[in-house]
Amino acid sequence: MHSLRERVAGARWRRRLAANRSINHGYRVGVGIVGVLVLAVGLVTIPLPGPGWLTVIAGLFVLATEFTWAERLLEFTRHHVKRWTDWVSGQPVWVRLLIGLATAAFVYGVMVVTLHIAGVPDWVPGWVPLWR
């Protein structure tokens, strides 16, 4: 089976871009910039509620279309995420609930600290019981 990078490189549109060295270089730089930006947003949002890890993986996916190191890192991440989910799904219900509660407590703690440091946004309604 071909890797993601090989499949993209084998596409007709990608071969046409690769034929022109300056366009190819610009394309790779563009992919690198977009991938790093998506990856950075994902890394910043990991502790916040939302798709932090999914965004990190999306950034790696973008980078993996052009860069071997990113493809290896994406494969490493896929492997370990699968190992983790397989392990969690094999645990008793009480362990899964404990992991879920610990995750929720961590996210809540990050939100409280973030709101305490940054302040409550103006768009939050006054009836929400937060620091004012």
C-alpha cells in the first residue's frame, strides 16, 4: 500500500506542479505554512473543550502530504491513539467512567484557570455564575 505522500505525489495535478521547480517549491512552502498553522492551533486548543487533538491530527495530515517526517509522526500518532482506544474499550465500565470524569475535571479546571486569567468575555450573559 502506498503512503499518503506517495499517493498525492502520484496524482496527475501534483505531477504537473512538480514539473515546474519554482511552482513546486512554492506549493511545498504553502503546504508547510498551512500545516504548521493548523498544527499550532490544535496544540494551543488541546486543553480547551473542542477538537484540539483532531486539529493536531488534521495539521499532521496536511503536512504528511508533502513531508516524510510528518507522515511518520502521523503514523506514530495513529498507532498510539489506536492502542489507547483499544485499551480503554477493554476496561470495565467503572474505569472508563473514571477516565471520563478525570478528563471532564481537567477540562473544567483549564476553563476555570483560563477564565480567571483572561477574564470573562463580554458576550457571556450576566446570569451565568462566573467571576464578574
